[in-house]
Amino acid sequence: MEHQRLIQLELDTLKNMYSNAAADLKKALLEGASWHEMKELRQDVTELEIALYKKIRSEDRHPAEYKNRDTGQNETQLS
């Protein structure tokens, strides 16, 4: 897997793929598979994590652009 290609997937698809791969890795390790044997799966999890991070960051906007940004209009003044 290459994270450059994975970034093109939908965010939900990417999250599901990462979650499944991480769960598979955890299960295999808990069942006694050696760290070395899981090299390919570990690399897949890493690539998915990198792609997920980059996908989220690429869609992220500056906090001032959020529609729910607190403008302070509802604040009460203390007198």
C-alpha cells in the first residue's frame, strides 16, 4: 500500500480500512504471531495511518473558518 494512493479514498473508507488493519494486527500479535512475521501488516497499518493523517489535514480548515466559531456575541457583560 502506498499512502499517496490511499489519500484519494473517501475518509470513511480510509478510517474503516485502518481500523480493520489495526484490529487484525492486534489480534495476530495477541494470538502469538511474532513481530517479524507481521512486518507486512505493520507496514500496511503505518501507510493507512499516514494516509488518514494527511487526508484529515488536507480537509482541515483554519479555525476562524468554522461555522460554529464562537464570536462572543452571546457573552454577558459583568457589571
